[in-house]
Amino acid sequence: MTSSAHGHPSAFPKPGHNHARCTSDALRRAEAVCASRKVRLTEIRRRVLEAVWQSHVPVGAYDILSQLNAGGGRTAPMQIYRALEFLMDNGLVHRIASLNAFIGCAHMGEDNHAAQFLICRSCGTTAELESAPLKRALIQAVAERGFTIDSQIVEISGFCPHCTPKGRT
Amino acid sequence: MTSSAHGHPSAFPKPGHNHARCTSDALRRAEAVCASRKVRLTEIRRRVLEAVWQSHVPVGAYDILSQLNAGGGRTAPMQIYRALEFLMDNGLVHRIASLNAFIGCAHMGEDNHAAQFLICRSCGTTAELESAPLKRALIQAVAERGFTIDSQIVEISGFCPHCTPKGRT
DNA sequence: CGTATAATGTTATGTTATAACATTTACAAG
DNA sequence: CTTGTAAATGTTATAACATAACATTATACG
Ligand SMILES: [Zn+2]
Ligand SMILES: [Zn+2]
Ligand SMILES: [Zn+2]
Ligand SMILES: [Zn+2]
């Protein structure tokens, strides 16, 4: 039902949207997911999730580290990576392989979905793309080659609707 | 016309194939590409390309480095990365983002193509997937969201035909 | 030749990620 | 409420991947 930026489901996050709401929605849903899965959203995991949700731009593990340590903390990289692993295992965060960075999942709680991403080269904003036809085409193409699919990475780089120069396709 | 493992174009590289031929084909085509593009396939670039083509398993930059330095060489990481950059710029090698590794392009000389990859979790063998329907579905899905595509990464992990347990889909 | 450009060599450092082990915390069985 | 135990966290060190900056050498072309 919810979407990354309160518009209709396929909307790309808009520059001026009420992002505080994205964050609070995300945290609320994360609590629910963890409760239903009987896993614990501990302090550090929650703080890492908050850091990830500070924007729709994927964030590096060491950026998260800096944030957590901004007030004189002593958190170590390992702890960040462990929290991220937990968040990914529970479908709360995705890793963007092409950026070595992480982003909050826009569809928490929904079935462990294989996500595709649109990454804006200009503003960095990254959105999940849920395209059934694309998924079908992918499964079809792979099956034709006798390959058994296990997981997939689809990361598309370009210009988001808000950064596309006028007149461009 | 050629394919990664001498079968018909969509065949996945077979375990026992004559891989020496893959390598020599690749080097010959690379020479041709470089000649036609008026760029130089220098000694180190050629050696890196050979290293990449030692198998159909993506190879890390530091693995290449070890190979080149096996006989007491003193090549530095920077030189490997520069050679790889050249090879990628000229469409001779692809980077596999999910593995931080590199693999020889199966379609050298053909138009700078956006490739998709099938990566076997068992044997590591990685093949390029050229699926027009997939490409179309991708372009379509992206366009619908008002996104201007620039480049794309598609990396599918699973089991190749030769590693798929019997009875598995 | 002389000179500009491309390529390579060299040193140092930045960035991302994990290994290994110690300590603390949560939680339930007794 | 202890006490065992599994989960989570803390800590130190290091592995793995990648680039910056600058010096030197090779190539091409007038
Ligand atoms: Zn938002
Ligand atoms: Zn943008
Ligand atoms: Zn081969
Ligand atoms: Zn295989």
C-alpha cells in the first residue's frame, strides 16, 4: 500500500516530499516485521536502519559508521556490517552492488522479493522497480538457457524524472 | 558468430570444452578490435586479457596481479586496474559488480552492448545472456517510470545447466 | 631530431569488508 | 531467582578491493 514517496506506487521519490514520514513509516513497519518474525530490532540495528533511511540515496557502511559515531561514539565497522546483514536477512534493507551501498527496502514485510533498482546519476536517488513483465521476461530468458535462478541483481543507472533534462527521452 | 564455448550461441560453457580455443579466439578478436579502433593492445593489456580468459570464471584484479607476478614480476595493482579500464572501455572485458571481478566479453567487436550475466553458484562459470525480450521489457519498464536509462547491470546467480541437480527446475 | 601524447612505473593511501575471539545481554528451564 | 545457553555486541586486527599523485619511458608525428 505505501510507496517510497507517498505518491502512487510507481512514483519516483520527489525532491521536496515529506521524508520524515518515509522514515517513521519505515521504522514502524520494521518493528512489525521483526515482531512477526520473532527477531529483535535492537538499538544498533534500529540506529543503522534510521541512518539508511535518512534519504533515498544509498549510503555506504562507513558513512553509517560516521553518523553513529558523530557524537563521540566508538562503534566499529564490524558492528555496522552485522547490523546490515541482519537487516538484509530480514528484508528491511537492500544492498546496491554497483555502489557498495545500502538502501531501505520500499516493500518491507512483503514476500522476500527480488528487487530491481533505478539509480539517478544526478541526484543519487534510488527507487525500487517492481515490474512483473520484466520479472517474467527475466525468468523466461534464464529458463531457456537451462539455468536455475537463485537470486538476481538488476541495477539501472540513468536520470530520474526530476533530473531528466527537458527534451531528453 | 563465435560463442563462449563453441556450441550454438546460447550454450553455457561446458566443463570439458576446448578452452584453449576460447582464449586464442578471444585474443585474435581483441587484436582486430584494437586495430579497428586504433588503440594499442600493449604487452600488459594483453597479459591481463589472457589472465581474464584463463577460464569462464570471473577473476579478481588481485588474482590477475598474482598471476602476472608469479614468475617474480613486480607489477603493481594500479597497472592491473589501468589495463582493466582500457579493456572495459574497448568492450573486451566486463566487470561483474556482485563479485568485484572481471570476465572476458563474449561478444567483442559487436556494438558496445549492455550485457546480462548468468553466474553459477556452484562452479563459478559465468555466461553472457543476450535476450532481446529481456532488454525490451527492461527498457519498457524503465520508460514507464519516466527514467532515462544510461547503463544497466543484470547479474543472475544460480545453477548452470551442468551443475543443476537432477529433478530441479 | 624534438616535442607532444600515451603508456607505464612507483609509492602511498583510501575504501570496503571480514576473521577471530572476548564480553555482555536476553531469556527460559529448573 | 539462579544458572545455563544462545544471541548479540564489543574489540582488535587484517584482508580485499581500488585510486591518487607524480616520475619515467615509449610512441608517433611534424
Ligand atoms: Zn522519502
Ligand atoms: Zn535525480
Ligand atoms: Zn572456454
Ligand atoms: Zn556450474
